[in-house]
Amino acid sequence: MKHSAMTTLVAVLFAALFSTLVSCDSDSGGLTVEPFQPAQTRSHPAFRVQIVPDRSTPVEVSSTGTIFVYPFSEGREPIGQFPPGTVMIEPGDRGVIIGGEAEQYPNRCRLVSESGHLLAVRSDLDASKAYRYRGVVDVFKHSGVLRLINELSVEEYLLGVVGKEMQHASFTLEALKAQAIVARTFTLYHLRASGIQPPDQAFPATTFFQSYGGVEFESDLVVRAVRETSGQVLTFGSRIFQTYYHSACGGKTASGHVFNEKDIPPFKGVECGFCNAAPVARWQMRIDVQALQETMRGWAEEREISLGRLLGLDPVEVDSSGHGTYVRVRHSEGAFEIRADHLRMLVAASGQELPSAHFRAFLDEQSGQFLVEGHGYGHGVGLCQHGAGVMASAKDRNHGEILVHYFPDSGLKWLY
């Protein structure tokens, strides 16, 4: 990346200025925004995300341009190509079968669409929807199953994250900018922490990491939010940290203790209240005891924990926000504690949903269900998306003011 002497000097001055800490006082005007630098002058890190769960069944890939097949290495000529349209990809006995050709391709290969066109992937052939992706799609075959990984720049990836994480039309530009910076910080933190990964490994495209949906979830506002904050991340003590975000906190954000984070100001939890009108701010639901019990039994057996008939779910280590770090599971043979986020995963695996760890549960033995009432949606740590939306639209706060509210004493830094 080439710069003139003046450009370099300006960049150094900006980096020095914004690596300092910024007060969380709302009168400070929030984080100062650096003048926009065109994206084409920047170097964006590459990112890899798994877009199709491992499967032994065929996957459909299409494009309005020519589809080229390369070996999984750079600087080589394509080893195959297909005209615009659709090709089926499936595992073969000696490699990967593409387009029904008798000659099988290597177990590791890369699909690239003609310049100016996108690749679309339809993993469920019984469904009608194909999702388009920027970048390239890598295909790996191992142990008889396929794994598809989308490689693209971090900034391109964020377009599909911000758009999917904040889909509601009420979210305005400033709220989307705040989301873009938080998601970018989270992404780059994990990218650095993961180091060099094997080529067939990638981050998930689900809520286990960040929801990513590709081009279908982009919009003009999302593109503006990502591009106008390009390269910007949150810092504490001049270092990026693992930022979190969730749908709605239900009144107050949770402390970082939910994820065993260090006790630093950005993770202390703050009063919100902006999300109180959100549909998920207050909720009631039922959880089928038998379904959860069967799912939990496998989890318990792996850890050599006895599990009888479920009797109660009681949040413990509850912070001032009302979110519990752990949940005490009472059953007919005793009790044990499980991390709240792990319990939510088990509830999801049983085909149900526990919106947050801010809840009370009552056993209705007659119906065989837990009657649950709670607050918020998500783990409650960091940025409250619905709260940010209200701050931007109803309170006329800019993205800097939103960020210093939810991450007190944080700063802003340009990594590229």
C-alpha cells in the first residue's frame, strides 16, 4: 500500500489521537469519526467463513458468469470451467464431483466466478433459496463429506453480518455504523487470536460466532455503514478487545463476567432502557421438560454427571442486570450448575428457545413444562442492538455516542 509523505503523517497523527481513551460522558459527543478514506486505497484482511454445514449430499452452486475451478493454491491456471448456470457438487470416491463430470477434481479446490459476477450456493436442494456470496468458495472433501468455505475480505464479510444481524427496517445509519464497528472489532480480535488455521477450518456463519448471510442481506444503508467506518475498531488501553453484542438487554446490559471476561470498564454493564419497547424486552414461554431432559442427558453423561427427572432451572451468580452467569439445574437425583450460555444451547438443541439468561422458571408438572418469564434477547453483554436503534432514531445520537454508552472508556482506532 503506497502513501505520500503527507498521507502517512496524517495517518500517524490520527492513530496517535484515537488510541487514547475516550470518556463515556454523553456530553463528550462520543467517539470522533475520522474523515472517510476510500476503501480502494486500503488493504483489507482476508476472512474465511463456513457457509454450508458438513454434508454428504450434493450442493448446488450457480453464477451468471463462467465458473472456474482452481486447485487450492494460488498462481495456477484453472483446472476446469463451466458456462453460466448451475453445477452440482458432491463427494466422489476419489475426490470432488463437479457438474456430473466423470473426471473428479481434487479433494481441495476453489471455485471462482467470472469477474463482475457472484457465486450463489443452495445447500438444501428441497428449498428454493440460493444465497449469493462475494469472494470465492473453497470446496473440501474429507471423510466422505463436503465442506464449503467462503473466503473474502473482512469488509465484504461485514456487509453480510451487519445486514443479517440488524435486519429490521427501523435501524438507521448511525445504529448500523455502531454495529459495523463492534462486529469488525469482534471479527479482527478472533482473527488475530486464531493465528494460522488449517485451510479447511473457518469461522461459522451462525450465532455461535456471528450471523452471516452474504449478499442477500445487504442494503444501501448497510453498505454505507460498513464503508464509512472501514478499518475502525474499538480499543481499551490502545488494544482491541473482544466486543460483544445482542438483540435486547431488557433494561441493563450484563457484565463481562457472563463470558469470564476481565473486570474492565467496557464490560461493567450499563443502564439501557432504550430497548424497553422492543418485542423481546419482556417475554413468556414454555419449555418442554422431557425434550430438554433428553438433550441434557447426553451432555451430562459426557461429563459423568448424573441426571434424574428435571425439577427446576434457577439462575445463579446473577449480576445487577438480572442476567445469571450460571444456572442451577435441580433434578430428582440432586443438582448441578451449568453456564447460562451452555444451557441456552442445550435448549436450542432440544428444538426450543431460551431467549436470555435473565429469567425465572416454574415447573408445571401437570403439563410437563417449565413456565418461563424473562427479559431481553441474547446474552446481554455489550451493544444492545434495539437500544442502539432507539438511541439513533429517537434520541438522535451518533454512532460514537452509542458506542461510548455501551462500552464505557473505550477508544477508536484505525487498523487499516
